Amino acid sequence: MLSKDELISLLGVQGNDVLQLMMKANALRSDHNITYSKNVFLPLTNICRNECGYCTFRREVDAPDATLTMPPHEVMATIHQADVYGCKEALFTFGEQADATREVKDALERLGFEGMLEYLYYLCERTLHETGLLPHSNPGILKKDELKMLREVNASMGLMLENTSTRLMETAAHQKSPGKDPKLRIKTIENAGKLKIPFTTGLLIGVGETVEERAESLLELRRIQNEYGHIQEIIIQNFKPKTGIEMEKHPEPSLLEMIRMVSVTKLLFPECGVQVPPNLNRDTAQIFLLAGADDWGGISPLTRDYVNPEAPWPELDELRILTEELGFQLKERLPVYPEYIKKDFLSDVIFKKIS
Ligand code: SF4
């Protein structure tokens, strides 16, 4: 266990010490596999109660490209097509508490659902019964009873912690995003732990947080993991400025900052998968593997990454080359990591489907 001071020191190393840090992190690999999940991305709505300063996904309800709700026939047709392509993960990612917006609520009621989570449950259940895919949902912050309901039909779930800094709630990043209150996000991750839900979380790097706040955020995840042991994967995602967003002129984190973050995350979480999204880092993806990352995340042969639509996922063949050039092997995984394929971490229906 590293102290906060040690983490801060490691997050500032220079010169040869950077190489040593990378080597230490790399040495913690249990094998030479770099994993990925063959998934299909299902953005059920792009309406969101938050307005993060770096978001390109969210739309106003009256925008020409707003999706109030993807209709069930469209969702299920996409999942059935993904089944044909051999995808294993149905990734339901969408705006938080969209049904607090009247137009979305009305659209859901027309479909016969009282709210977005009821609709999500219905789609996950159909996915399980009609296809070979396993649902993994990222619906934003949730109450414990909501997590409990969704656990029945999800192999794993996710929520980025992003950062523990309440200070960011006063900045362009999160000042219009009540759902980005770190207390609420920590509560959701902890409740998922109490319910034994295999969980993916992570940090967003370069949105105005300090190095000290990065260290505090990692330590908070470590504390949660020590208590509940349900965190299977940690994503280290770099902020990317994009035209038209509020934080368009905000600088992105340097490659060196990202390398240090990835290595320090692996040092602190040797038992977890560490992922840097390859679609946001096409030119630098390999260096993160050398820094200790061991997962490429979800790769879809079928759908675009709608949260970062300008950044298409690299083809699987390209990822295989990037992986094998370094002497690693590309290995497909399910949305739930092998260590969590156990009766106490999965509902009966999910466990039976996998085993
Ligand atoms: S980043 Fe996520 S939570 Fe923030 S506004 Fe966009 S969709 Fe909503």
C-alpha cells in the first residue's frame, strides 16, 4: 500500500525514474495477455441531467440529433446483429437521469415504461433471453435498490469515479453537473460493492484536477476495493479538447502525466485490469501497455463509440498488431472478468448463462 505522499512523489518522477516506474508496473502483470471485450454500444438516450464542460455526447431535447429514447425494436435489432458478429457484451451507456426531462418521460410512457431504469431492465432481460450477449450497464449514479434490481440482469456494471475533488464542482468541468458530486459517485460504487456487483470504474485525467487530487482519488478507490473487493477494472481516461465544447481551450494532459498515472494505478491495483481507451490514444496506445495497462476495453465491430464519435475504435486487427509487436497476446474477455465469475458475484440467471 502506497501512502499519499509516495503516490504524489511517483506522479512527479522524471528522467530514468519514469522508466523504472514503468518497469515496476509492467512487472506486476500476471501474464502476457492484453484483454478486450467484443461489444456493441447502445446509447439509449443522449439526454442527460448533467452538463459536463468536456461532453460531446449530450444533446438538448430540441436538438435535431437528440435521441429521447432508442426504441426497443432498434435496440434489439442491433443486439441481434451483434450476436451474429460474435459480440459478448451489450454495453448500455447513456445520459444520467434522462427521465427527469418531461419529453423523455413521455417517450418512455408511450413505450409502456415508467422510467429509464425499468426500460433498461426490460432490454437487459431480453438480451439475456434472446441472444448470447451479456449486459453491462453504465446508467450513472444509482440508489442501492436500483443497483440491486439491475444486478439481476447485468454481468457487470460501471461508473467512472472521475475524481474525488469537490473543488471541480465549481469549475467548468462539473459546475452544471449535480451527478458529478464525488460523494454521490463514491456512494454508488460502495453500494455496488455491498451488493457484490463486478464493477468497472476509473479516473478522468486533465480536467483541472491537481496531482494531489489524483493521488487522493486513487487512494479512495483503493479504500473501497479493500473493503468490498468488487473493482475489476480501472480506466485511466485522458481529457481531449474538442471543438465546440465548453472546455475547448483547456489543455490536455501530457503523455508523461498519463504514463505516470497508468503506472501508479497498476502499482496500487495489481489485481485489477487497467485500461486506457485506445480510440482516444491511437498513436500512444502501445506506450501505455509498457506502462502497465493490460486491457483495451470494449471493441465493437458494429457500432461507433458514440461518447467520442470523432474517434472510431481501431480495428481488431490493428489492435492485434499493436499488442503482438510488444510481445503480448490479444485475448478476448467477457464484460465480467474471470475472477468474478462466481456465484456470490453474479445473479443466478447470469451465472447459469456463463457457466
Ligand atoms: S459526460 Fe456523461 S454525465 Fe456528463 S453531460 Fe455528458 S453524458 Fe452527461
